[in-house]
Amino acid sequence: MIRNKVEILQKCRKRKYLTEINNNLDNDDTGQDDNLEVKPATIPAPVEDEVERPVVRFESGKTQKGGTCLWFEGYRYTKINGNYWRCTLRGCPANATIVNEDENGMSGTIGLKKHVHLPEPHKQEAEVRRQKIKDRVKEEPRLKPTRLLAQVRRSAPDEAYVAMKSGNALRAMMRRQKKKILGNVDCTVNPQLKWIFI
């Protein structure tokens, strides 16, 4: 019963739509349908108009997830697709294109759109120091966290010291690195377990 009513309504709507189209065709002398939008023809710009951009050298770094990021004059770029990289600050339209990649690093061009924020070279320094901590933990997982943090923070500039985050956050980062290397080992003894000796 409901299905029949729905079918009747659909047929009525189709008829109404078709009668409107027929009326438009009868009134139209040109023979073109008003429902179709015609886009104006566009001519592509010649290749010579493209602005010549200088090739610059990027410093490579590591992201928190272990991927590669690029640094240039205090601005950080992450990979979007293939050779295209974008600024890591959300809403910043700046981008970069990699032209050449070799064992020493990457070189490429900076996009035409400018950054909407100031450069942050202290974050690059902090990222390098955090990466040093991770590498040292991989080499010596039994090293005391306070001793390692003191070594890394000793010669850090004030801005980089602040950008490295708190001591607790760095200790948690070291703990996660150790867990990756050694595994999740629980050394506590549960007194409720019954030991069975064979």
C-alpha cells in the first residue's frame, strides 16, 4: 500500500519535471537547453610566463612518527605527494618542490606563496636534540635519563631549551624508545601467582 503511493508520487514528479523541460524547449528559439551550463573557453598560459625560481638546499630532519621533514631558513616542510612538500603549520599556503635528491640532502625550489608566520629555527634545534636523545637511547638503553638529559640540554640555547618540552615529556619519550627496543617487560613480582616447580 505504501509502496504504491510512493510510486504514484514519483511518477507525478517525473511528469511535472518533463513538462517543465518541454515548455522550456517550446519557448526557446535557440535550441539550447537552459539547464545546461556552458563554460567559457579558456586558453592555457604559455610556459614562458612561469617565474624562474632559484634552487635552494634543504636540511633534512625527522618527524615524530619517524618520517622525513625538510628545513629551510627556519621553516619546516612535510611531504605531501611525490616531490611536493608543504609547510607544517596548518593554514600556511607555502610549499616546496624537490628537484634533486642525493646522499648529502635534498635541493629544490620554494613555491610562489609566502609563509603567513615567522620562522622558528629554535624548533629545528630542539628537534635535532630530541633526535640525539632517541639515538643515544637506541645505543645505550640502560643509560640513566637524568644523566642523558643533562648532557643534551647542557649547551642548548634558551629558546631551544624551552622548545624541547619538559623533563617529564622527554623521560616519557625515552621510556617509549626503550620499550621499542627492549619490549614491554614487567619486572614486578605478583605475590598472588603460585609458582609451580617441576
